[in-house]
Amino acid sequence: MEALIMNDKTEHDADAPLGLLTMLKQQLGTAMIAGAGIGLLYGGLVGLGVVLLRETLSIPALLVCLVCIGGGVPILVYAYRRSPSLRDGDPDTPRARRMGKLMFFLMTFVVVIMLPFVIRGDSLEGIEFWSNGPIPQWIALFLGAVWLIGMPALVYFNRVNMDELERGEMEFGETIGFQFFGLGAPLWWIAHRGGFAPEPDLMIMFVATVAVSVAANMYRKVS
């Protein structure tokens, strides 16, 4: 009888919601290590391309790029060996390895999207990210193609590899995010037309909606 009670308590504890700090550690601990490795690796590769394309080869800059590349690879290997899903505590299963690959492609996707905004032209003036100003057509076509192809692929791969619990958490976050947009966008539009607010900005609403959706997802994980 005592053994049954202990077993029931163990199962109840296993199903208990995670605390916020514990959940963040599990979700972000190894992923942040992997993110640092990807930052070094891709930063080194981009820098290497810039160095090699210049008319005059800079040996110090070349060495810095090689050090970044050489440092990023072992960090990525360590993060993957620590947790194949890039989330602490997950068992080493085929699904966990697929989720780890998804996280890797997601980080790569972010790097590629941000790349045109950190590459500087001949005037050494970078392209402003938080701006509605015009950008070169080749950058617009590049970013549009990356987003149009990469985002649906990431969403599909994520959905087919998550379990029922994760799917419920994601759908809860998406629902709250959509409701926030449905409430906020018309309200901002009305306030602008009445002279109470500046002109609505689509990207501000997009970023705010994503932030609310992620916050709702995190809340569902710990509730």
C-alpha cells in the first residue's frame, strides 16, 4: 500500500507544472550555448568572406575570423552532445534529435534574415533594421524569398515533430496572440483616425503580437 502511494506521488510530481526559472533553464540553457556557437561560426564565415573579397588581405582580420569559426564549431558540438534537442532534460531520442535540428535551422534562419542589416556598404552606413525606409531591391527580394520559403518549412517541421502537450501550449499562445492583434490593430487604427495616436505600423503590431504569443506560451508551460 505504501509503495502504491509513493508511486502515485512520483507520477503526480512528474506531471506537476515546472517553475518559471526551471522552465527557462530547460528551454534556453543549451539553446543559448548553441546560439553562441552559431553566432561565432556564421560571424566568422561572413567576416571571412568580407576579408577575402577586399583588395588588400588583412592577416589580423583573417586570423580573427578563423578563431571565431574554430571556436563556434566545438561549442555547437558540445551543445548537441549535452542535449540533442537543445533543451536540458530531454532524453536522447529520434524526436529530440529532430527538434535539435529544428532549433539549429531556426537560429540559422534568424542569422540569414539579419545578415543584410549588418553588412555595410561602401559608405560604411548600415541599413537600419527598425525603419520603414526604402531598401535595395536585391535585399527586398532576398529577404522575401527567405521568409516565404523558410518560415512555412519551419512551421511545418515544428508541428509534425511536437507532442500533444507542446501542440496545446503552442495553440494556446497562437490564440492569445491572434486575439491581441484582433483587439489592438483596429483600436490603434481608430485612435489614429481620431488624432489620438500615430499612424499604425504593421511591423510594430507584428512584433508585439509575437511577444504576447510567446509570453502566453510560456505561461501555459508553467501553469
